[in-house]
Amino acid sequence: MIRVSLTGPESTGKTTLSQQLAAHYRTTWAPEYARAYLEKNGPQYTLADLEQIARGQLAAEEEAAAQASRVVFCDTDLLVIKIWSEHAFGYCPEWILQELQRHRYDLVLLLNVDLPWEPDPLREHPNLRQHFHQMYRRELQESISPFADISGTPAQRLEQACFLVDELLAAPAPQAAYSIAKV
């Protein structure tokens, strides 16, 4: 099973692209658990809430993977939890950091901030998107994760993502991560 994560700052089109990719490849996608959690419990959150969200995100990914066909798309990942935890609380729980090391993706799509901000009661920092994008990029580079930048219009983003996923699906298993890492 090939796992593809979509990550990046708020309002960069992760959910839309996850849904489009899942439809294109006729497979499943794991929605962002934080959205459902915060809609149910309110937009104010604690470190304990972020830990619940992390557990829920992992469970959503496993559920989607169990029903997937060849590839599963994850609308966000634990990197988002790490960055938000460190930003909001100056700390990220050790188990999340360990899970980040253990829970790998075959490809991470880092969505750029070149789409207009869309207001939403659960979004917090419209003026810090570039700052957060740089944080995501640095984290992905330091973790040596196979990732690619995705930018442009929604149609261009889908085209870029499909090209990368097609390359990953066509590559022999041992070569797949290497070929994408060169992007």
C-alpha cells in the first residue's frame, strides 16, 4: 500500500486535493481528524486535545488504508500536529515525535501558500502561512522525507500530484522512494 500525505499550512487546499486524488485513483482518503474534533468540541484546544487529535488522525489513516486500492491519501499528518503543538504550547509530546519517526509516507505533498486565504472559524493564522510553510519545508528536509512542493491553481496542483503519484505507482517497490526523493 502506497501512502501519500498532504501537508502544509492552513487554507492551502489539502482537503480538496485529497478528495480529487482519491477520486482520480478510485481509492480512499483519510480526512483531517482535527476538523471533525474541533467542530464537535469547539475551536479552543489544549495540548491534551492535540494528543486526542493525533490519535484520531492515525486511526483515520489506518481505516482509510484498510479500504484503499493501491494508494491511500491522507489529508494532513502528524507533522501538522507537531508544528501546531510547538507553536501553541512550545512543546510536542514525545510519543508524537516518536510516531512521526515510525509512521512514514511514500510521498509527502507540501502544499504552497499561493492560493487565496479562505476564512474559516477553525483557521487561526492568515498572516503566518509563509512562516508555517517554511517550517514544514525545514522539517521535511531534516527528516529526509520524500516530498515535493505542490503549487499553482487547483488544476495545476492536481496535475502535479497525479504526475508524482503515477511515477510512484509505476516504479519498482525498492526504487519508488528514491525516484520521488529527487523531485
